[in-house]
Amino acid sequence: MDEKKLIQACIKEDKSAQKALYDLFSAKMYFVCLRYARHEAEAQDILQDAFIKVFDKLDSFRFNGSFEGWVRRIMVNTALNYCRKSTYKYENIGIEDYQDKVVNSKAISRLSEQELLGIIQQLPDGYRMVFNLYIIEGYSHKEIAEMLSISENTSRSQLAKARKWMQNVLEKLKTSNNV
Amino acid sequence: MSDQFNEFDQVFRDKLREHAVSPPNSVWEEVSAKRNYGHIVANRITKYWRTLGTLLLLLLAGGSSALLIGGDEEKVAIESTKEDANTQNELSIINQQYNFKEITSTENNNLSTSINTRKENQLITDVNYESNTSNQIENRVPDAELMASMEAAAFSRPDLQDNPLLNIYISHLDGWESAKPVSFVRYEEMDKSDSKGFFKLKKEAKPLRAGEVEYEYAFPTVDKKPFKERASLYIAFTPQSIGKSMTPEYNVSTEYLRQRAKSETPRMAYTLTANLHYELKNHKFIETGINYTQIYEEMHFEGEKRFSNQYDFLEVPLLLGYEARNSKWGWQIKAGLGLQVFNNYKGYILKVVDDETAPVASPQPDEPLYRMRKSDAIVNIVTNNHELSKNQERHTVANLENKDENPFKTAGVINVHLAAGVTYYHSIRTTFVLTPHYSRSVNSITKGDAGFQERIGYMGVSFGGRFNF
């Protein structure tokens, strides 16, 4: 069954089609949720709510663009709503003392996805949101500012701090591995 | 530094964007359980709430309109009247609820009533009413039986032997012997309103003189009549006699007009009227709609007499009037202006010429050679025959169907109307109207370059009927 027929069957509340659609996207989308959530349980809640929205609003999909992109947007928006509800704060932790070192990208590429995810999940909430939206999803600072109801400058500074924070974590990780 | 950041970002993007991790099965089970039938229905209602809301509003609006237009509900009030100057007593009954006919909904009605003092002993002998006392009557409430009787009487003849008091009320209200529902609506009170919202009755009684009886009577007050009740369709047929007045201008001789006047003899004229009659406050009304007037006239010149000309006028009148009635019979007067929006002419008139060559109209013979009979008129109307006879010379007459020869305007003539007559209220929905009607063109019916001015006066009697929607 192609994607369009699958979607149309889902609109008609065909349970097997809905399960097929879930199977098709759940793994990818779960990882999206994991990137935004603080832990797995929260990611599962986000994934669950987002999939309910996907099925509820499926008839509003106009087949103009990528269906995966549409589902991903719902996942991200649901995750952001979770963040808002969970009183996430845009942190200003004491990272002034962190060094402006840039970790070699080759060193990073040797890390597994799970390890990178672990690092992202350790990021303070505000940093994590902006990092995910800017670096992974590819949104601009203007878009992020609108999505998170913050100023563009806040978005930029949060990203810079997130990068700094991650550099230091990666540096420590590299040092400990060498040790 | 920037490039290094870009590489750093790219590594994260490449490694994490498309990575997938299977979620536990419990997530699907939760999704499936939460999207149960109730959730799906609720979701659809939420999704289509605008459509559903619009439908609901339309249904409500439709229902309300049907209820209002149904016309079976009446706001009823009991209002005080004072006919005897000696009486100052007044009481108010407010917020009485009635159930009329099958209507289940009750309305809060504004009620007020008064105590009247009248010498009506002979009519209400069996009514044991307090009289000749100086007792203070306080906090009285309407008699339930009286109200029930009124309610019943509203839809039946009020020959209520068991309640002669009610008969007095009704006959007093509008002078009618019959009491159809409309009889409860007193004409003068139609536009009054009373917004008091509670049941209250106060009276400062005065001693009555010997032989006086006080009684209370009630009639409804309609807060404001809706359009449907104010508007009616007035249809009338007005046979008329017409008279033409012609005035020469600079180069046209009076002789020509004299000859024309001789040659033309109006034979039949009538107007059909279809007007919207709309009641205003204080017995006034306006009427507007369409008047269709047709005039036939005989032409007799060059020794031959012929019924030939036909004029058709479409007019939009706007009349303001006053109407009053005391019982079933009433009277009205109305006046206003009408604008002819379409005039059509068929036939011939004498051509405009100078003195020397003015055609001579044939004199009206004592014994007409040709007298139009009814059958001829009908034949002419049906066959639309307005041709000259073979013996008549074409060059002496102007063809009214030829716009270059026709001296008359095809629109733009203004008429003044005046009518006064009697009305007969046959039923709630029907009123017959008989009104002598006079109208006359204010401006000339001729074009500017015609060389003469001509006005038409109409006098007739309108036989009409007014029909409520």
C-alpha cells in the first residue's frame, strides 16, 4: 500500500492502516522525541500524544509536501508544548568559565548516536530546545524565536551557550577516554 | 572558528536527524486505547464545530422566525383607559401570562388596567361589583376567570352570556359586536409599550356616586407590530374618466389644439393598482407599488370616427395617508405623488401644423356614425388594433408609435394623487376599500420640443381590497 492509500485508510479509521502508519514512522519519530525530552518516559508521552494528533488531524494533510515532514512537525510542536507545560527555563548557568575550545568534528563523529543523544539530553532544557531546532531541524533563529516565544537574541545566545556547553562535555569525554 | 562550528553542527545533523529507535509497544497500545470511539466523535465535533454551530443557528433562526411569523402569539396587556373625567383611579396589572390557542410558550405580557366609572348598569346588572363605597382596594390581582374568559373570547364570538362584563369590554374596545382576535388589539394602542415587568395593582379608590358602577376591562397592547402585521397588499381597480388640458407654446396655434380636443374623445380609462400598504404610527400609513393605467380614446377626423388610440402608463406612486375606524367601518384619506416610469402610445393624433394648414377635425355628429360598443372595445383591445382606416389621410396625423412623430414623453411624468373613502374590515386579513380618487399630471406629458403642453386629469372610484400577509 502506498503512502497516500495508507493515509486515506487511516482517515477512514482503519485500525490496521493506522498501525502500519505508526510502524512506518514511530522509530524515527521516537528518536525526535528523545532529543527533545529529558528522559525516555517523557519521550514516550510526547510520541503518544503526537501520534494521536497525527491521526486526529490526518484529513487536514493536503498531500502537497512530505508526509514525514508533516508528522515530524507535529512531533516537534508537541515536544515544544511539553516543554512549555513542564516549565522549562532558558538557562543561564555558569558557563562563562568554559573554554572556547572547539572539539574536532572527527572526534565527535566517532561517537555513536546514543552517545550524542545522551549528551543532548544532558543539555539544560532551554539549550536543548534551541540546539535541536537550529542544528538538527534546521529552523532559523527567527522561526525559533516565534516557536518558543523568545527573542531572536535569546535564541542566538542559547545556541551559543549550548554549543559551549557541549564542547566542554565532549572535551571532558575525550579526556576521560584518553585516560 | 565558524567553519569548525559548522562541521560540529553537521556531524550532529547527519548522525541524529535520520536516526531511529523503536519505541516500546506500550506506546501504540496507549495511542490505540486513547483513540476510541468517543474520542473520534469528539474530535469530529470539534473539527466541524463551525459548520454544526452555523446549522444550529440557522435552525434556531428558522424556528424563531416561524414562531414570530406564525402570528398566533399576541402580547397582551391590560391597559387603563379613562373615559370618565371623574375617575382618577388607576391600577396596573403587569406581567400576566397567557396561553393562547395551542401555543405552548407563554409570554410575559405587560399589563395594566384601570378602574373606570361608567353608567353601564343596564349592561352589567348581574355583575356584583363593589360600588358606592369608599373602601380602599389594594393589591388586587386580575380575576383568573376573567382572564380565562378573555382568552376564550379571543378566538370565538364574545356572546358570553355567562360573562356580560367581558362583552362590555369588547364592545367598548372597538365597537364591534364580534370579537375575533384582532378585536383585542386596540388600534390606538398598537405602538405603545409598557416594559414594566412585574405584577402590580394599585388603586386609590374614590367613593362612587349613586348609580355608578366601576368595572375594569382589558385589552391588549402590542409593543410594536412586526412588519408582517403592519404590511398588507392593496389591490384596486379604478375606472376613470379623464380630461386633457392643452396649452400652446410659441409657434403652435390654439386652433390646432382646439381641433385636437375636438378629434379625441376618451372612451375608457382604468387603473390597476398593486401597492404595499404599510402602517405607521398614529393611524398613518404609506403606500407604494405600481399603477398600471390604460386609456382608450376615439379619434374622429376627416368624416370618419374610429376608436383607435391606446395609452399605457406604468407609475410608481408614493402616498401618505391617515386611516381611522371605530368599528368595522372606517375611513381613510391619502395623498402623494407618482412617477410614470414607462409610457407607451399606440394610434394617431392630429399632426402639429401652423394655422393655415391645420387639419379640421370632423365635428361630433349629433347621431354618431360610429358608436363604440363594448364588443368593439374588447375586440380592439384584444386585437390591439390602432390602425387608420383606408379613407384617412396619413399625412395629417402623427403616428404615436413613431418616436419622431410622437410628441409625448415615454417616462418622467409626475402625477399628484388624492383619495379619500371608506374602509370595511371584513376580517383580520381582509379590508375592503372604496375611495374616490383624483389624480393629475403635474408636469406636461409632452416632450420639450412638442410645441404645446398637455396634462391629464383622472377622476375615478377605486374598488380595492387590502390583504394582510
